[in-house]
Amino acid sequence: MHLFYIPEITSNSKEVKLSEEESKHACRVLRLKIGNEIALFNGKGDLFLGEIIEDHPKHCLISIKKHTFEEANKNEIHIAIAPTKNMDRIEWFAEKVTELGITEISLFFGKNSERKQIKTERIEKIIISAMKQSQRKYLPKLNVFSSLEEFFKLHKSGAIAHCFEGEKISLKSSFKTQNYPILIGPEGDFTQEEVNLALKNGFNPISLGENRLRTETAGLYACTLAKSIIES
Amino acid sequence: MHLFYIPEITSNSKEVKLSEEESKHACRVLRLKIGNEIALFNGKGDLFLGEIIEDHPKHCLISIKKHTFEEANKNEIHIAIAPTKNMDRIEWFAEKVTELGITEISLFFGKNSERKQIKTERIEKIIISAMKQSQRKYLPKLNVFSSLEEFFKLHKSGAIAHCFEGEKISLKSSFKTQNYPILIGPEGDFTQEEVNLALKNGFNPISLGENRLRTETAGLYACTLAKSIIES
């Protein structure tokens, strides 16, 4: 059955209108007609069975027949990463970690970030598409922080993967399944001041192994490590 | 110091000529001159210190001053994966797993593969570039198999990640650090016959978690799992 993502639908909804884009997709591309059933979800755990009651390609109307709810996984994976200079790289990062089950992505701008701003619309679209592709019922949260200082106002524990010398521990030995963001620096790494700030805020310095990884690869690897810790 | 990859250089080499492309890069782009030192490696563990003795942008000549050798890591990570329909996806797979430390990539064509042939030149270039980027001293091996039958003529143990029902074990409980290729199917998954063939050849059926992963994400995840098992 075809699956549609409608963020504004709630457990009380009786009828819902698809967006213009989704209406076109349903009625033009998929050629769905009055009486056809479709599945809907809102990225917050609610799942719906609906029936098309108006098959207009600009405002397709759905009657809700059934509602179910899937509890959220209590284990969180939160990667805080500096967007790469090349947008492609951070976009595929967002796609892959969404498939793998990340719950929160925070983008921040470090002192050494070459990229100083970001439009999140495309990344949001990629996350939604990857959520549908991988049949996840919850939309990962996406945040943007203008600096690490802003980030630390909200987060007082987690891990930081930096490239400076010094004692580091493994993610496995320190990972917590809640409130444990993992910080991944920009292409030019964190500055020593940023690392100190992280340590002062209670972040554990971690090592991601011996290979030198690109920013987005480091973020992805940290996410898969967290996933394997949770699932083991 | 600038690093150049020259596959044909050996521990006995006294002088070596850079390829036309590398000569241009060294003498035009980097503007290196006679007397400048460069580092060279062959992807087989040999490292060299060299000095430019002719700075011609088409045939730059290097005199070898010093040779060292780095032992190969004895732990193998071998992913056997069906190339994706979209070449971009298998190319970034090759880039990322090279950064992460894969030792062997086998490409095979399954019964359900939409892609029935592949040109490996671009993938080889991407692997070389990722090897340099991540400062690895060994070039991962790249193989192509026309079918799984061909693959099983060479490999009699390993793991297969398929989407059929049935008992599966974790990679962690079965992984071996040598001769243990992990098979990842095409977009349409393996056929039941291919799964049976794998089981008959001694391959363990494994699960990669609950999320539905794209081919290239599954391959990448299997690689990071293997890496984390080796490093823990």
C-alpha cells in the first residue's frame, strides 16, 4: 500500500487533505482513485489507514479509517556535526544516518568551519525521503546551532571526537542511550579552545579508531557505533 | 609533505618517473622544483622519501632517498556487494569503506541485480583517492564476479545479509578476522536460490538490525560493524 507523510495529521483527524505535491503524486503519478486505500503517517509514531474520497490532483481528500500508534524507541542517537563545505557530503550523511536510525541531528558552525551558513530545506526533504524509504515511523529531529557555545547552553554531557593528542576513551565505554550527543568537527577540526570548552561542559574525548576520516564519514561511523552498542 | 601514489614502485627502486597526470600535478599545480622532497607509496606497505631531480610537468623524475615498510594489518574486512543501479551510490560506498579500512571489495551480479555490468576504472580511482585522503598504506583489493556461483568457487565461508524470514545470527557472534566475506544483496534482494546456495557453501545468515537499509547503506553498516568488532 502506498505510504504518505503528513506531519500535521493527529490521532483525532477524521479527514485530511494531501498537499498539492502529494495530491499530484497520488492522483496523477500513482493514478489512485476514489475508494483506494492508502497509508499515512506523521513522523511522530501515528499510523493511519485512509480511503480516498476526492481524487483531485491538487487537493486529494482522505477519510481516516483506522489509527494505530507505535511507541518511540527510547534509545537516542544524536550526532552534532559541522556541515561540510561541499553540501553533497552532509546531505548523504543525513540520508544514511536517517536510514540507520538516528534520532537527532544537530548542525553547528565551528571556528574552523569553511561553511558559515546552511539552508536546511533540502536536508529536511532528504531526511523525510530516507525515513519513508527505511519505513521509520519517527522523523529525526534536525537542529541548527550558530556556534558551539550555543550548543553547550543546551547540552551538558556527551562525547567529542577531536584530532588533538591527549587521553581518549572509546565510545563503547562511555555511551549513554539518552542525552549523549556525539560532536564531530569540521574539515579543519575543532580549535583547542572548542575542545577545552567541550571538556569543561562534561563531554568525554573519544577516539574513532586509527584511520583519518572525513567529517561526514566520522559522523556516520559514530552513528553506526552507537547503533551497534544499542543493539548488542 | 606531498604524497604520491605510484603502484609500480618497489623497495629496489632507485629512481622513479611520475605519470603524466602526477607530473602535471607536482610541477604545474603544486609548483614543486628540483631539490624538493616528496613522499611516495605503492599501496602495498612500502613508503619512500624522494627528491625531485627533474621537474618536467610531463615526466617528473624522482630520486629515492629512503625506504620504509609498514606491515599489513592482519585483520581483513571483505564486503561482497551487488553494484547499485545508480553508480553514485556504489561509488560513495567504495569511498567510505576505503576510508574506514576495508581490505577487500567484491562486486557481483545477482539474479535480481538491475545493473548487469560495471566499469571499474572510476571506482578504482575513487578507492585510490580515499586511500590517500585517509593516509592508508595499503590499497584495498577490488574484484568483480559475474555471478554468485563464481564467487562461491573461491569462498567457502562468510556471512550473508538477506531479507527472507528465518533464523539469523549477529555478525558479532560469527565474525572471523580472516576469510570472512559479508554478502550484501542487490536492490531486489537475493533470490531464495541464491540464499540456499550461500548456506550450502557454509555462509552464516546474519541480521543487520531492524531498519530497512538500502544496498549501499547495508554494505557500509556491515563494514563499520566488522571494524568495531575488530577494534573492540
